[in-house]
Amino acid sequence: DKPWSGATVQVNVSFKKPVRVGSILRIAGKVSKREGRKVFVEAVLDDGNDAEPTIYAKFDGLSIDGVKMHEEEDAIAARVWETDQCQKSGKKLRRDSSWRIDVSGTQ
């Protein structure tokens, strides 16, 4: 089970309230449905409070699964799922290993 990759077709953002500079926030996303190669996604940007989260933005979008962006195998194509535990809530987290990839060219 590897993270899916594809080409972003559309992203919609609905901003709900301002964010203070220096805030630590959580973004939680999910695949809401699939239709063939179309992947519909949803996400929420909040303060991480599970009981009563303050929502700062909501997102939805559409990607096309399986679009190969590079001819050769690179760090992005070699991504895997990583699991960790949230320090604040103790919940299990699942994230794409590409969060740790330096794409700036300064490796």
C-alpha cells in the first residue's frame, strides 16, 4: 500500500477564519471517492482540538491517479506510508514519507 500519486486538476479552498502567525495547526485529509482514475479529496485545517476543533479552512479537490511525472524512479516515486503517534492527542498518525524529502536541491 503506497501513497497514490497523480496530477492535480482542481483545488478549492474555503477560508473560515484568520490564522495567527506562529500557530501550530493540523491538516487532515482523506480520499472522499474514486471514479476510475479520478480521485476526489477533502481536507480540513484546524487547531488539533479533537473535542471542539476551531476550523480555519476547508479544502476539496480532484486529482488524476497514476500520472507519471518523471521517466526515472526518484525519491517522490519511492514514497511509502509512515506511522507515528501524535504528541498532543496520542492518536496514531499516518503520513506520506515525502514530507521528509528535501526537494530544494540542497541535499
